[in-house]
Amino acid sequence: MIVRLRHRLLAVAALLLSGCIDYGAPELERFDTSASSVVCVLCEGNFMYGNASLAYYDTTTGECRNNVFFRANGAKLGDVAQSMTLYGDTAYVVVNNSGVVYALNPDTFEVRGIIRGLVSPRYICFVSADKAYITDLYAAKIAIVNPQTSGIVGYIDTGRHISTEQMVQWGQYLFVTCWSYDDTVIVIDTQTDEIVREIRVGKQPDSIVADCNGKVWTLSNGGSAADAQPVLCRIDAATQSVERMFYLPCGSAPSRLCTDAEGQTLYYLNDGVWAVSVDADELPESPIIESRGTIYYGLAVDARSGEIYVADAVDYVQAGTVYRYSREGRLTDSFRTGVIPSAFCFKYAE
């Protein structure tokens, strides 16, 4: 009986394989967004499912087109899409669990190059056209890459800091959050690729931004304990020292710190969407956008219009939803995306 069953399984496998070959490669689609201002929405997908995807939303027509990476390249994006960054005429998509960074044509979404050899990449930050840094979730090092060749040219050893996350540059210095079970922002001299300072902030800092006053802000979620203390921290970029700590309620889970185009207002998620002036002496008492029982998972602000985009993961299984709000917090549109929309990248028409 066991032998018969084995033969039957092999026969089924052969049929499935032959069926896949008969279908051939998927027909590629040609996209052209060169004349449009679009919001690219990176959908994380489920861990180990390989269902990450890329969508784009035309801000003028209100049209959303999903799964455009697969449709343009005939291949899946990969497992857990983490972040997307536009530099010059190329968009870079970091796919965390697949360990790769794709360089895309931002108008057609076609692959131009692939950076490989990474453990668990998170974010990419450009110093120049031929030098960028890539942080890593599970490696105690930051990769130095040459985007022109898609090659890794070196590493920065981060020592005890085994999980690096977001980055922001101020002058020649790069401020990097050390996230998982850490409480530090490291400062790297981009001319020497050396760590020159470590700044203690709140526990588990993930996001980091720079404002209009020469300040660097980090948002720490405090960890997973019930009595964890999240904190918004202000660092003076010139002295590389902490100036002020704004404490959030214990047990809350703030994330996705970002700024408006002018660097005058900070935004972050904490159930709803909160906005705070960089000159404020205290945090606001209520959010600018209420959560309405949704699972807000991603947040970004359009640098030109000031509009706010919020990603709703729904139930982490079905297609997610993105809400478009005016800068005052008025809902103007919404659209469906792939599974777990989480990151945004804005591309403007010339």
C-alpha cells in the first residue's frame, strides 16, 4: 500500500510539474508612470509565505494598480518587503527575509539590478551615487554597497548592537537606530565609515527623522512588557546628545515616526495618527486621526501636498487598505492593496 501511494504521489507531482511547464512564463505588462505622480505602496506580506507585493496609486486619477512588480517582471517580489527608497532615477526595494535589495525603474517597475549577500536587510540610505548603507535585523554589521555595481564593498561592525534599523543623515554623520532589545542610536562618520558615538535613548528605537531645527528625533516602543515606557527622544544633531524625552503612556505601542516636508511637524502611529510640532513642550492630548477600530500599520506624509497616507493591515491575512487624508486629517480617498501594506514611497511627475 505504501509503495502504491508513493507511486501515485510521484505521478501527481509529475503532472503538476508538466502543467506548470505547459503554461510557460507569464506575459509581462508594460507600465509607464513617467507622467504621473504616484504613491508606491509596499505590501509586506506574511512571513515565510513569499507573498510580498508592490502597488501604486495615481494621486490624480485615484486609480490603484496592485502586484505591479510581478506583472512587470514575471517573478514574485519575495518574502517580507520591508522598505522602499527613491534615489535619483532608481527605486530600491528592500526584501527582508529574502535577503535582497532590488533596484527598479520607478516608472516601469522593471528590475535594473539586485544587491545580494545580505542576511536580513531593513533599510537603505544613500551617501552618494556610488555609496549607500544597508541596515540588518540579524547581523551585527551594516553593509556598505556600491549601487552602481550592486555589490557589497565593505561592512561596519556594530559590535553588541545586533539589530540596526532606520537611518537619517545630518551633515557627514549618519544616525542609526539599534532596535531589537536595544536602546541605542549609533552615529557613523560617513567619511571614515566608523562609529564615533553611541547615544542612549528609549528601549527599542525603530524610527528616526531630522527636523528643521537641526534636531534628530527617535521613537522607541519601550519593548513588549506591559509596563514598557515608550518615548519620543530629541537629539541635538550638532552635539550628538539627548536634549529632551517625551514619555508616552505605558503599554502603548507607537511606531512609524515621520515628518512633513518642512520638518516642522512630527507624525506617528499610536492606535490613531498623532501630530506634534517640533517646537512643542508637550505631546498632544488627542490624535489628529482616530483609529476607528482599524489596525494602522503604515504611515507616510506626501512631501508636496502634505497629505497623510495610512495603511490598514485589516487582519494581516486579506488585502489591506490605504486611507488618504488631507493635512488637516479629513478622509479624501481609500483603496485596497496587497497583504499588509506597510511602507510608502512617493514619485512625482516632472
